[in-house]
Amino acid sequence: MEIRNIGIFAHVDAGKTTLTERMLVHSGVLQQAGSVDNGTAHTDSLPIERRRGISVKASCVSFCWNNVQINLIDTPGHTDFSAEIERSLWALDGAILLMDAVDGVQPQTEVLFQALSQQHIPMLFFVNKTDREGADLLYTLAQISRHLTKNCVYTAYKEEVEAYVCGTDDGLLEDYVEGRPISQERVLAQLRELVCSCKTYPIYSGSALKDAGVLELMDAIVDLLPSPESNGEALSGVGFALMQDRIMGRGLLVRLYGGHLENRLSLEIETGVDFLTGTPKSISRKITQIRDVGGHDLGKLGAGEIGVVYGLGELDIGHVFGDRERLPRTVEPGQLRTPLINVRLLPEKPDGMRALREACKKLSEEDPLLNATYISSLNQLHLHVMGTVQLEILAEELQTRFGLKATFTEPSVIFKETIRKIAYGFVDYTMPKPCWAILKFLIEPAPRGSGVSFSSQVPVKDIMARYQHQVEQALPHALKQGRLGWEVTDVKITLVGGEHHLVHTHPLDFIVATPMAIQDGLANGGSTLLEPILLAHFKLPSDCIGRVISDVNMMEGEVLETASDSNRVALKALLPVRTSMNYPTTLAMITSGRGAMNVKLHSYRECPVTPERIAPRRGIDPLDKAKYILAVRNALDGGIFDE
């Protein structure tokens, strides 16, 4: 049977889950469509989702249509759950981008379109809620052309579709101009080629709630979106989500691009990189069971298929099976949206910290961007989050899943830092014996947004190549905390001097020495604090524009542009996260719910260093050489730079 692996993407409340329910009814999976508002939607399986009427986790369902198996991933719409949306991109061959005819193209719609386009994922557009009061289909179509792409065609008018498609092929165009009959099969075949190559985006419209236009969209999924291609017999796949089963335990949702997996197959699982040699480390795991997304035993998973694999232990989301180079795309965490605020978790009782740490560890495995961090010296537990809605969901999830009550401190900004001026960092790690690693770095400020670059000017006769490799491997750990306690970025690091010793150098000495030399350089160069700046898109009633502009100025922001759009005003502004965290609530109040705000990270800019903006240090400061060396030697394999 042919397969289509697709996802549905949209801004919040556009109707993704309702559309999915209708498809499941038409395909015979459900007898009756569930309701998001009533908490009966099939894909909103978590108690939290049913109570709140929003999707929190991406869910995968499977159904058949016109003898084709469709694996469909329903993604959350709220931007606080962008990590779920992002991970879904691993599994897809095609997508449906949904927007509603009342709100039109929202800033989140533009973000999603850009993310899907960057990954070269073919798309169909569906304009939903055409039955609603205030719906304006023609205006939404114009917005699509203006804000998303001009390479689109509205499929309701068959003659216009035929003319559009014929204009893209010389043979079809000649027949069309000469008035010769053109079969629908030729038009459909050319349209499919355009869609699969991301050159055209067909637009469909209707109402998922009233079941209008759904059948046409389902036919288009089969007719126009690509089937998966196998990249050979070699194993190639990725785990893109986690599932918990009451009996089987932890399952990894896997999309295979090549090769196969089967029950009782033993796999060598990479667990990291050996600092000594730079070679991968691995352990052996045996698959206990493979199920389809409906929970039925498959026994085997082949190229192009999606299934849940059990028995592989504590694998992370994003784990690659087989050859990474054979994957069609790379999805790095945080590309769609990065957590910019930090919170501390406080257990209900003082002795509840251990249980809370374990629960947050499991939540971080499901969402690595949470970055649960425990600071043992302060007995503090920290999480990185997207926004206040995610905090509410996390509190509820801790209580319902783990039986834990926790409170959150007031959210604070996740700053970054960089070096203020050019400086040298030096260490001579030659005591206590046996050890010998001497390093000298030149650390320079780099342009904003450039990240970290590293190069070496040291000949291998002074520092052997494998030791220089260790230095490079240790740099990300050494830069996780600068002198102000934040991740260091926008620096150019050059290894300009140093030496090993043929007798006294221990294999791990350069791993130990690198953070000491880096921190010495950062201390010599001084630190500059960087705060995140958001690009905010507002859609506002015209009578509220003056108040919002005033608020932007009060928040130390900058208005970039305004544009009238029908009876609404579009406004773009730059806002510090520090001053604007609670503004969505304020905006809802001053616009009586008629205003919309969507944000994404724009850049980082310098801000004053104040005591409350300095983060507590995790673990021992490398500049406290005696304590640091002792801790490292005792715990090198246990995360020495974080704990």
C-alpha cells in the first residue's frame, strides 16, 4: 500500500484538530467526530488537552483513503509548544498549512510556512472556517499571495487551475493555446510535479466543523503530496517523539527513511563521543516490540513507515538510526523558537526535591529544550520555558502524571554573555602529578549573532592532534557558563600556544585544562551581558493602536512599522523579553480580546549588568584551580561542567 506521511500546521485555534477528526470519520476510523470544546477529540489524548481544549503534544494517527495509508501528525498551534511542531518536521514528506478565513494569515502562519519551506516540504493550503461570521475568503487568498507566496493557485475554479498549470509546461501550454483537449490526468500529473518540487501550493477552502471541503482536501493529499522514497537498504531513520505505554513503558516514535527495524533486532546505539579519540561510544539494545501508531503490533518497520519502537532504553528525541548523511533533512532544536525565560521549581514539601528532579528529568527527555538543571550547591531546580501557557501546562502535568505539586518562581530572562575586549587565557596544568597540559587562547569579541568560532595556530609537535581535538570537544562545556553565569557567545577563539609532555601528559589532561584557560581569558577580557530582543507582530483594532505604541515605548521597545489592513492595523516592534513577558495578558485586556500578538527572537543586545542578572554558578569555578581539579578528577564521566 502507498503511504503519505503528512503533518497539519496552523496558528492556534485555526481548527487543525477538528479537521483531523473529520478525516478520521470519512476514512472509517471513527464513527463520530469528537469535539475539541467538549474534550472528546481523538488526537487530544492527554487529560490536560481534553480539559483545556488545546493540543499540547504532537499526535500521530493513521488511516486509509483511496487505497493509500496516510500517517498524519496533528501538531499544537500555540507558540509555547513550538518544540513539538519542530520535532514533527523530522517525519514528514508533505504538509497541510491551515489558516482560518476570519483571522487570515497570522504571524505564526508565516513562521510555519518559512520553517516548512526551509526543509523543502511540499504543502497544501486549507482556508478553514469559511462558514463563520466575519469570514473573508477573498481577503485571505490575497493575504496568502502577499505574505506567504505568489506561487499558489485556488483550486475551486477548475478553469483557472488548468490555465495556471498549463502555463508551467511548454507542451501543455502549446495544446492550451491551440485549443486542443487536455485531459485532467495530464493537468493533475503536472500539478503533482509542481507541488512535490515545492514550486506551487494549491489552496483549498471549507469548514472542518461543517464538513465542507474536507473530502476534496483528502483527495488532494493522495493525488498531489509525495509518497516516501526509500534511500536504500542501509538503515536510516530518526526518533521524533516519545510515547509512554502502561505495560511496555517508554516507546520512541520512529520514521524510517531506509533499511528496516524488526522485533528482537539488536542495535548498536551511540551514546556519545569518546573525548580521548573523538570516536563514537555505543551500547547494544534489543527491540522488544514495534507497534503502529494505533497500538497494533507490526513486528517490522520498513522505509517510509512510522511506528513506535520499544526496548531501546533512554534514547533522546532526535536520535538518528544508522547513517545521518542519508536523512533528507536536519532539524536542530530551537530553530523554530528558543526558550527565553527561566523558572525555579519549588516542591510542596522540602523533602520533595528528589521526586521533582526525577519528574523534570523525564519531562526534559520528552522536550530537551526544557533543559532541567539542578544546582546542588544551592538545592535549586531550574527549567527553560517558552511562556506562561507552557508553565500552566507543566504544573498540571507534574500533578496529574507524577502526583507532585510544585510552584514556580517569577520567570526571569535567560541572558547570554560575551567578552568585552580582546584577551588571552592561559593555564599550566602541571600539578599535582601526573598531568601536563599547557594552553594559551586568544579570545576576541565577534559580531552579534555570529556564535562561537575556533581555530588553532599551534603545530602538532607542540600539542598533538588528538589533544587539540579534545580542546575543541571541551569548548562547548567550557562556554556554558561565563563569568556572569550565562552561556558565552559571539566570540572568536584561537589556540595560539601550549604544549603536551610525552611522559607526564595524562589522556584527559586537555579536557581538564580547557575550561581553566577559557575562564582565565574571560576574566581578563571582562564580560558584557546580552539580553534577548523579540520581533513582535501585532494585529490590532484601529482604536487601540495609540495605546499599544505607548506601551511599546514604556517597555523600552522600538516601533518598526505600521500598516492599515482592512479595519485592523498591523504593527511590528522590537521588544526586550525582560519587559514584555506579561504583555500578551495586558494586550488581551486593552483590546477586549480583539488584538493578536506573535513574537520570535530577533537578536541579542547589550544591557547593564546588575546583581539580580548574574546567574548562580553551577558546580565549581574553574578559576578555583585546586577545588576544580579535584572535582574533575573524581567525576570526569559525570557531567563535570554542569554539576
